[in-house]
Amino acid sequence: MHSDRRKFDAEDERLMSTLGQFALPWRIKLWSRFRTSNCQITARERAEAAVRELANGLERQDPALG
């Protein structure tokens, strides 16, 4: 805890730097997984929309199918 008597010093800087070096690879890995997941969701949504369009087209061509 810092106050007027205790300021941010070299040891605090060392600890923060070490924590940053430890946390950065995890942050990058999590961000990468998040981005991959979002890309997969987007691709699935596009595929589902395409299938719906094809199904609607088939129903318009042959009302007996719908």
C-alpha cells in the first residue's frame, strides 16, 4: 500500500514488470481464442443464412416441399 511515507519504488517496478511479462502471453492466447471463436460464429451464421436462402428458393420452386 502506498502513502506519503511509502512511494512506488524500484522493487515495485520490478514486481510489476515481472507480472506483466507473465500475464502478456496469457492475454495474447485468450485474445486469439476469442477472435477465432468470433470468426467461427460468423462463418456458421453465414452458412445458416445460405442454407435458409436455398431452402426458401426450393419452396418457391415447388410449393409441395414447404
